[in-house]
Amino acid sequence: MKMRLLGSPTSPFVRKVRVLIHETGFEDRVLFDRIVPRDRGNDLREHNPLGKVPALVTGDGLSLLESSLICDWICQELPGAGRFLPPHRRWAVLTTQALADGLLEAGLLMRSESLRPESEQSPDWIARQLERVQDTLANLGGNMAWCQDEPDLGQIAVACALGWLEFRFPEVGWVADDSDLAGWYRDFATRQSMVSTAPDKD
């Protein structure tokens, strides 16, 4: 029985799971069910009462929530996928993933605030989130030790985070410079897993 991934194609957390699945070669075993999380017409809340994506329903009916948990399960349970979370580098890889996820959370908060009516926006709040994003990018770019020769879960998380920033805030030019981080991202973004999961403007 196929697994089922519930999610929005524009969600960077959903994309992280999709990229990992593609990199493991198991995309033919996972049905990607494109949904709008706020739409009550789907069964998302049956699998995640929080109404958040992604949610993965395994072949035996187990519902897994949150991208980091789903990715950990994939690396533990799917044959050959363990190379994306190697035991000898587990904590380093998970730390890189946590940095990328935190960067995304700050970016999402910044975007949510910017979508409110201008008179209700808090410039200070947006500035604080932007500072978090910039500090995290500086940390990732300042020490590229997390970037090994072979792709891993941490690298996938960083690439999806940078891709989302580029997607939602193209005017900022997050990765348009000649830094090591920008060069790495431009190379990683050409992987088929990234190309095939690139979001369309909604």
C-alpha cells in the first residue's frame, strides 16, 4: 500500500519531506495529496488535529506529524535512507536541520505580519524576525562544515529554507551574492529533487 503525504506544494516544510523522499528514490511509493490546510473539506485534521502540514500516513495507517519527525522516520524506516541521517553525524545533521527550520519559522512570521493591513503591522516585529533570519544565514555561511560531500537531511533542510526565502522574498536577493552559501545553494538547487518540487506562485 502506498504512503500518503498531505501537504501544500508551497510549504517549505512539505518540500523538505518531498525532496528527501525523492532523494531516497521512493517517490513512486508515496502519493502526494495536495491540499489547502485551512480548507475544512479535506481530511487533514483526521491525521493531524492541529491542521498543520505535512502529515504522512504510512502504509499501515500510522499518522506522522511535523516535517522533522517525518524525515526522521523516513531515514529510520525506508531501506537505504539512513545515509541521509548517518549515526556518526546524527546530532550535527539534526542541528543543521533545526537551524534551517528556525530560519523558516522566522521567515514565516515575517511574511504573516507583512500580509496584515499596513496600519496593523509592527515594523519592530518584522525587524526582529528579519534579524533572526540574517543571523542564521550568517551562521550557516560562516562555517560550512555542515556541508559534506554527500547530501544529508541537514543540507536538504537548508536548501528548502533558502528556496522558500527566494520564493517569497525574491526582491531581497538572499542568495544572489558570491558567498560560499549562495554558491552551494545554486548548485544544490539544480538537483532533480529540488527542480521537481519547486513551488509555483499561489
